[in-house]
Amino acid sequence: MRSILGIRIKNYRILKDISLGSIFAPAMSIGQAAGLQSTGEPLTPITVVIGRNGYGKSTLCDALGFIVDCLKSNAEEACLLRGGFDRIISEGADRTLEFQIQYGNLLYTLCIRSDKYNVPFVYAETLSHVASEIGAEGSMNFFVQNGVGKVVRPHAAAEDIRLADTRRLVLATLGNLTDFPDIVAFRKFLDSWYLCYFSPEAARVPPLVSAQRHLSSRGDNLANVIAYWEREHTDLLNDLVNRVFLDVLGIRKIETFAAEDGRLLVRFYERGLTKPFYTSQMSDGTLKLIAYLLLLGDPVPPPLICFEEPENGLYHRLLSVFVDEIRGRTDTAAAAGKKKLAAHSCSPAQFFITTHQPYLVDSLQPNEVWILEKGEDAFAKIRRASDDPIVGNMVREGMPLGALWFSEYLDK
Ligand SMILES: Nc1ncnc2c1ncn2[C@@H]1O[C@H](COP(=O)(O)OP(=O)(O)OP(=O)(O)O)[C@@H](O)[C@H]1O
Ligand SMILES: [Mg+2]
């Protein structure tokens, strides 16, 4: 499976220049492939970021959301949602927001600037493949700067492209044309990233009756997603209830029904009780864990899922259930040999998680954990827990990573 091997973010608030994982050397001109030379070890399917308050964890998640917003609307809208370009650009920076994503052998670069009217626009955007893959079926590159550029298809001459609207991504435009299957695939991948900002209050408001496959970012369609599982994944829902909900939440049955006024309600049946509870009566943590488990149990989950401090409101011992379910959704699930994995098979996903909770990192490996720190220049720095050989040795000897963090071996 293709996955994100590395990410670089420049001039995005406190993240003046941080890199996670491996990034290939970018193509220097059109038609040239991205170099084979890469920096760092690739990202693992689970990337967990820790660090003190104000060190950039939320900013990192928001930077991922910013890229998605640029794709779904445009650079100007993405900046407006965050208070404008000047609120985003790092102080004293060269006024270019820059993002690089290494996705398998594909390197995508996006640079945003603001024009003389302070309107953000796409200053440069490139998509290139590593040399070994160039010319392979479907492998294509594009390069655009200041609204003009070229797109290259395998075994074909480069074609000129000229943008009518420089606020929109080339990826959004070419990624909708069947002539460019490689670009379409990458656009779809970015388009399906899921950033979880679950709100129990939002989930408690009954939505109108409909079955919806994907949970919204705030979870306000939780009832619709449960209705979808009832209709499309009856066995999976029963499996999830019997395997996890009953054990960790004491819920033996879950069902939706339509109220007369067209709203969709959910009934939760607790062990030992005959009368159900409704969503409005369920606790914050219960709703949150149910939403997380439905999200993780989707047979085709989003390819990238980002959780910000998922531990908030969850009982600490339930975090291992959450991490186990995440393991069950990654390529390494079989190797990990974890118990309690879902009975069904599903597509693997990749995870970005920020946390303050040592229990959450207890079952992680050092190469899965990244530590944000603040440099003397007041901007963030990031390093991998596995960079420290002492940490690696102690984990090999059986010390859980969370305990090491608690004992100040990871950050001080
Ligand atoms: N434009 C900017 N340039 C530089 N630094 C900025 C900019 N905007 C915000 N910051 C800094 O980034 C910090 C916010 O970081 P962020 O919210 O990502 O921290 P966090 O690690 O999520 O913290 P917490 O653990 O409290 O949630 C602010 O406190 C501020 O110091
Ligand atoms: Mg935060």
C-alpha cells in the first residue's frame, strides 16, 4: 500500500521548518523526476506527536487541514478560515507557506504567497515521481509557477498549462480529468483525509433521517452513520457491539429509529437494564469512543486519519482499546499480533495523533513517536523518539514508552 513517507511544513505559524519522515529531493525543473535521495527514515503507519503546551501540535494538525481546505475550496478560502494569510505566516518568514508530501514515490509540493492586495494565491505547485518510476504506466508530473507551467505524461511531450484562477490548486483541476489517472488518484487521496474534531454536543443534536457512510469531522452525523451500519454492515455492527461495546462500555445493543418529525434518534441498551437511553442521555466519553470505533471500523476507512488529543474525556484504560483498534487498521496489524482485532478485513489507514497522555504511547514503538520542542528562535523543532539510542535500548528491555516519557526520557 502507498502511504505518506514524509511531510515538510515551512512558515506555517510556529512550524517555521519541520520535517517528519523521508522526503525525496524535489525535481528542479519540469520533466525531471524527483531525486532518489531522501532524508530520514519513512513515517510509520502510526505517527504520534507529543510536546508541551504551545509547541505546535494543534498547528501540525491544522496544517494538514489547511492543505485539504486549499484542495476543497482554494488558497484564499483556506486562509480566510484561519483569519487570513498574515495570521498564518510565521513571523519574519519569507512570506511563502510551503508544504511537501512524500506519498510513496510521489512528491507533491505546494507554495502559497499573498499578492499585492494581500490575496493568497498558489505561487508554485509541483507533483513529481522518483527517477526509478519515471515513464512507468500512469506516472505523470506537473509543475506550475505564477499561474503557468507544464504537465508531462509518460512517453509524451510536455503540455503547457495556464491557470485562469491562481487561488485554485492545479491538483484540483487536473485531478478531475480522467486523462491524468495518477493525478486523479493523488487528488482523491488528499480529498479523503479525515481530521477528527469530535464534539459530543454536536453528536447529541438529532439529525434528519438518512444513512450516511462517513462520519463528519465534528461527528454531528453520528446517528446517520449508525443507521448506515445497521443497513449496510449489520454483521460488523453486531461484531463491534459484542466484541468491544459490551466489554468496555457495557452497551449490549444499539439501534436507530425515525421520530415522527423526521429526526433520527439512537437507542442505547445497557447491560442489566431493559429500557434504552437516548443520545442526549449518553456520556461524552461513551459517545466519543463509539464514534472513534465506528470510524476505525469502516471497511474502507479514510486513508489518513488525524486525531487531536483523542484521550480527552476517555478513561485512561480505554486508551489501549483505542490504540488496539488503530493497530487493526494499519499494515502492521498482523505483525503486531494484537488481540481483539476486528473480525473483518478492511483497507489499511495511516494515523496522525497528538497527545498529552503517556498511557496512549505505552504500546507504541520509538519510531512512531515524535517530540515537538521549541528552539531559541521561538519556533518549533521536531525529533523522533527513536533518534535517542537510550530510549531504543530501554524499550527493547521492556520499558513502555509512556513510562519513559513520564520519567522525562523523551522530553524534559
Ligand atoms: N504566526 C505565528 N508565528 C509563530 N508562532 C505562532 C504563530 N501563531 C501562533 N504561534 C505560536 O504557536 C503556539 C500555538 O501552538 P499550538 O496551538 O499548535 O500548540 P499545542 O502544542 O497544540 O498546545 P496545547 O498542548 O496547549 O494544545 C502559540 O502559543 C504561539 O506561541
Ligand atoms: Mg493543541
